[in-house]
Amino acid sequence: MTPHLMQRQLTRRQILGMAALQTAAALGFTRIGLQSAHSAEPGAVEFAPAVVVGSGYGGAVAALRLGQAGIRTLVLEMGRLWTGPGTDGKVFCSTTAPDHRSMWFRTRTEAPLATFLWLDVVNKDIGPYPGVLDRVRFENMSVYVGRGVGGGSLVNGGMAVTPPRSYFTEQFPTVDADEMYGTWFPRARSRLGVGSVDPAWFEATEWYRFSRISRKHAANAGLRTTFVPSVYDFGHMQREAAGTAPRSALAGEVIYGNNHGKRSLDKTYLAAALGTGNVTVHTLEKATGVRREPDGTYVLTAERVDAAGRVVETKEYGCTHLFLGAGSLGTTELLLRARETGTLPDLDPSLGTGWGPNGNVMLGRANHLWDTVGAHQSTMPVLGIDDWGNTANRVFAEIAPLPTGLEHWVSLYLAITGNPERAAFTYTGGALRLGWSAAQSEVSARMAKKLFDRINAANATIYRYDLFGSPSRVFADDFTYHPLGGCVLGRATDDYGRVKGCRRLYVTDGSLVPGSIGVNPFVTITALAERTMARVLVEDTAP
């Protein structure tokens, strides 16, 4: 068996875990695990040696490594389990035909593209439901997050990019880069199931014509493009194109979930964690508070909601070791609330600071009639324009799909810029607030404009003005897919994610990253979490 096939082969634990997920979905359980459920008496505190808040990348790593170490672990996830099919036989709805499964308790979808040809044809009215994608709005910035077992892995584009080593070192000067690039990044990529598109197939297929056109235009401007790895199964994608496998990436599925082909966390880390028999996942439960008892244990308060969003139960969980993987927003809010309300008064003053949107900007360009991008487009990006080495104007631009089923001559991009601006969260009046300004977003837009002005000039093309709701709006710089910071490594925590001022309390998610990592961040988050868990299990959890 080749190493490639060995990497793709499911482990026994993954098979057991995936079976547990399927069984829970079929029976409508909100508590998932191989062991029988042992709920506490009503009103009692249910205790576990370890509790993990959130089932995204950092939380999933923590759950797996704790389970492998034989430590009984509870994972609290505020979203639902996404393995059972709906009435249409599919787990997820498509991007072009969204329904109630698309958004987290909304009556209308909120996709990044607001309009097409200035027409309100992108977003649809839906019924409120615990859908898979949420858009959390602050005054000048909104944040897209995944809701469900697997977190953001359910709704992202799968681009599994490792940051340039020089920039990683710049962002994390106290972290051993040799260890990261020699051990933790490879371990993360292996467990995530990272692979690459076959270059020959890429050059021939109609499904990536849009990428090849953008590559040509970038080359005309003297810019280089690079292939980027992905957690999508490209063997499956090729079978999709051949008509021998059910379509997902080739059926317009991405931001509201992929029904096939994508190696989301429920198929990798979380499946293996459940397969240890030591991990239980509770769904539709949001951690709302944390306090520390006199004996040093932690007690979490969580609210369980039903499919209508009603709080149907308030529960308490006790633990010796608490791992926060609720993402930049969730982890930061939980800790800020604890500090400001006095339940964890000794948290570091830097908590809430160092936040940034990873320089995200979306834009579109209008191509000439002879530069067709294709009516058929894969939803999984595999190519990026890499000008990160231009230290005066750092930009890495994903060549993004716009799958409408019609030729539209649009080249779409998500630019990741080296915007140095940072902001802070505060918790006031019972709500999390973000001090990000429109002027800070404009820094990202100006950086993207410098790059794409070069491309337009070299190809005699212009920007699209019809995609973001306003005839004068070219750059969508008021949302992010990549929220980072709020509990920065080495500031609010030590260099291994241990929260300062609170023994046996850890952060394992994107809140550790100081606002920017230059690429899609989930491989970095996963690798940092692997590094944290290796150290914690040796130094902190011994009897």
C-alpha cells in the first residue's frame, strides 16, 4: 500500500467514532459517545476530569489527545450534529438553493455576496433553525463562524495552507519554528487528511477554468500563483466530474456545508476522539459562564437549546482541566465575562486584545468576453496569487469560485492582506463588543487595491461593482472568515496556551493567533493545539 493510500485509510477509531455520530443522528441524540450516557441528577453538577468547550480545530485536537491518554472528556458544542439527512436525503443544502439548514437562527441568508448585477437574487428567505453558518455582527465588522460538530471545518473552503515560516516567526517569536515546521505542522496535515489537486487534471478540467484564467491574468502582471493544498478528497472530485460519484464540490456546495468529499473534523479528529471511548460530545449546549471552586476545579454553566432556539435546560459541568476551543469570539467572550463579573478575577489584563480579521477582503473583476471563466466551477479553491514576499504590500489572494451554472465572466477573490491593525474586545452591558473601525478595514482594502490595480492594468480589465450591494462598493472589507486573537499566545496565556492566572485552564483555538497569519489559519490552529496538548499531557495531567 502506498503512503498516499495509507494516509487516506480510516483508522479503527475513526470508523467507531463515525458510527457513533451516525447512530446519534439517526436517533436524534444530543449526547454522542461510545459509552452509555450517565447524566447527573437534575440540578446537580456533572463532573468529568476534562471538559472541552467547542468542537472546531483546537477543541477537536484537545478531545482526541485527551481521549487517547485515557482521560474521560466532555465536549460541549453549541451547534447541532450534521450527519443525519433531511427530507431531501441530504445533510446540507447547497449555496445556490439555501434553506433553513443554512443559517444559525435567521429568517434570511446572509451570504458574502449581497447582489449579482445589482439584483437581490443571492440571499433567500428561510425559516429559523440551528443552521450550520452564523454571521456575528459587530459595529464595523461581521464574523462568519461554523455552528455544529466540527465547527468551521463544516463551512470553510478547505484550503489547508501552512504560513510562510518567516511570517510565522514574526507573529510567534517565542515559539520554536524548527519544532513547528518539523513536527507539529506535519502532524496536523497528516491527521487532517491534507492533499493536493492532480496538476494534469487541473489543467484539463472545465471545473477549474476560472482558476486558470485568473492565473493567466496574474502572470500578465508579473505575479506568481501557487497551488494550495486542501482537505477535499480530489479523487472523489474527479469521480464527481466523471459522473461516478455524487456531486458536492461540483454541485455548488461549500459555505453551507459539503455532503461529500470534504474531510471535515467529524470525519477526522472528532471521529477518532469518539472512537477512543473516552470522549462524549454534547450538542446544542452553549457555555455561558465559568467559575473556579475553592479546590481549584472549574464549573461551567451551559444552556441547552431546542430546534427553535428556546433555552430548555441550564446545566453545570465540573472538571479538573478545562480546555477552551470555542474560537476567537466564543473563548474570548467566555473569559472576558468571567473576568468582568468576578468569577475569574485574576485573568491577564491583555485578555481581549490583539484581535484582527486576517486582513480579509473580497472583490471581483470583470473579464473580457473571450476570457470565459466557465459555467461549471468547483467550489474548492486550489490556487492563490502569492505576493506575500512583497513586504511593502503583503497580499495572498485566493482565486475563489462563483458557481452560478451560467457563464458570468467574473473573477472572484478573497484577499488575505498583511494589515497590521488590531482591535480589542470588551464585555460591557452583558454583551461582547469589538472596537474595530471602518478605517482599520480600509487598510486591507487599499492593500488589495494595489495588487489588483496591477492586474487590471496589465489586462485592460475593471472591477465588478455589482456584487456587494452598492454600485460604489468594490471591496467587501467588513466581514471576515478568519477571526483571530483575543487571547494571544504569550500574552494572555503562556507559550503553550495555559491561561495566566488560572491553573489547569487552557486555550487551543484561533484566539491565540495575534490577528494575522497570512493564509487560511486552520492548519496553524491545529498545529499549535497539537503542540499545546503534547506539553500539557506530559506536565499537567499526571496523577
